Amino acid sequence: MQCVGTPHPKLLPMPKATTNLTGENSPKKRSFMRLLLFVIGGAVVGYLYYRFVGCRSGACPISSNPFISTGYGALMGFIMGRA
């Protein structure tokens, strides 16, 4: 026997889904993609800094090596992407 005022169980509204099946617009995926874009963009900027501004003598610790300048740019992109 049901109490007066409670709806029938079949008439209760369905709970809303928190994410869709593909997960396209989930906040975690968007924040990860944003961070990934910042890291890749920072790495590209770091390499371009080495290529066009770089230090030819080898005395500059960041801009004398393409791997270091690319890694430094990626690190800066990571820091900026987390902000």
C-alpha cells in the first residue's frame, strides 16, 4: 500500500546523465585538451626561440640547445595551461 502523495515509481523522473556516452564535452577532457594544447604550443614557441633567437656560442644555457629550449617552452606552456 502506498502513502497518499507519493508518486507511482514508474512516474518518477529519470535522473539526468552526467556525461554523454562519448564523453565529448566532459570537463576533464576539455581541461586535458586545453593543457595539451598549451604544452604543445609552448614546445613550438621554445623551438622557434632556439631557431630564430638562439645563442650560437653555446654560452646560453636555454637557447643553445634545441632540446632544452623546447622542453623549457613546454614547461612554460604547462604552467600557463594550469593557470
